[in-house]
Amino acid sequence: MNRQEVMESIRENVENENLIKHMLATEAIMRALAKRMGEDENEWGLAGLLHDIDVELTEGDMSSHSKLGADLARDLGASEAIANAILCHNEAHGVAPETNMEEALFCADPLTGLITAAVLVRPDKKLDGLEAKSVRKRFKEKSFAAGANREQIARCADIGLELDEFIAIGVEAMKEIAPQLGL
């Protein structure tokens, strides 16, 4: 499985450009986390990139979402580690994240939304000037980006990262692909 094939499959299965940007942001954060933890950056990145490939196919049905995604990932040649990470990023299935990659994806998924929201309230709407401390401040505001599950993000402690470091890794990772994200 290579990234080009994965992107072709995403383009076939996902029409919403914002969803694709979310998947790209998750990929970037997962790669950065893998690098920080001495893990396989390609494998972790692909897990992040593929994690929501089935959202439109399942029409938002959380009881199906990520089960189909794990199957689609396997069909593309993904490892069981990637398929399991995709499956357990959705709490609806009752499959708790156990490995570092599974935990990282579980935490990184909502972090992209929090960071994106923090960018969109800036006058320039650009990642370039965003600082992690600004995102951390917004993290404390429960009504800000309410869909970004704070408890899920805070589980970064399960992979040995303090919240501030986790947010900083996420911000820097997304800055690296800012043009692709339109931010």
C-alpha cells in the first residue's frame, strides 16, 4: 500500500474537501507523533490519512463508521495495526485503543478540529502565526469548537505526552502542510 493509492481511494470515496483536509491534518499529526515516539512514520501517517475514508459511505452512521473504513484499509493492503487503529478511533464499537498508534489516532482525530477552529477565528485565518498556547487556551473554553472532544484529546497522556506538548506537536505538524489545508 502506498500513499498515492490511498489518496486515489480517498478521492473516489470522499467528496467533502473539508473532510479530506481533516484526514490530511490527522496524517500530518500522526507522522509527527510517530517521529517523536520513534515509530514507523509511514504506517502511522497512513492510519491518520485513512481513518475517515468511510464517513460519507456510511452516511454518518456511527455504528458502521470505521468498521467499513478498516475493511477498506485492508482492501488497500493496510496492516492489521492500521485497520485496528481505524476501527478503535470510533468509540461506538466499544473497542478500546491499546497500542500507541491506536491511542495516538484516538487523540489526534479531535485535535485537528480544535486547531482548525483556533485558526479560523484569527483575523488572517492562517496557521503560520498560531501558537500552541493559543490552542491550549481555547482547549479550556468548552463552548469553543465543542465538537472537539477534550477528554479524547487529553488521553494523549496514555502515550506519554503532556497536553501542552501534544498540542504543540499538532500545531507544528499542521503548519508543515498549511497550503494543502488552505490555512
